[in-house]
Amino acid sequence: MAHSNSVQFHDSTIFSFKPLFAIRDFFILLASAWAEAKMMEQKSHKNSANW
């Protein structure tokens, strides 16, 4: 009985953490895309200054 309870608890823990990991991955993706956009913006400013 105790074993089945611990397995149940373990399953629910994994289930509750999945959305958190998805949100974390989403923010990591957002941050990397923002950093890349900033870098490209800096490059475009340098290129437009050469005109």
C-alpha cells in the first residue's frame, strides 16, 4: 500500500513539473531570440553608418 502511494506521489510530482519546464524553456528561447535580435540590430546600425 505504501509503495503504491509513493508511486502515485512521484507521478503527480513529475506531472506538476512539466509545465514549469515548458515555461522555463519558453523563456530561454525568448531570451536567446531577443539577444540575437539585439545583436542583429547592432550589426545593422554599423552597416547603415557605413553608407
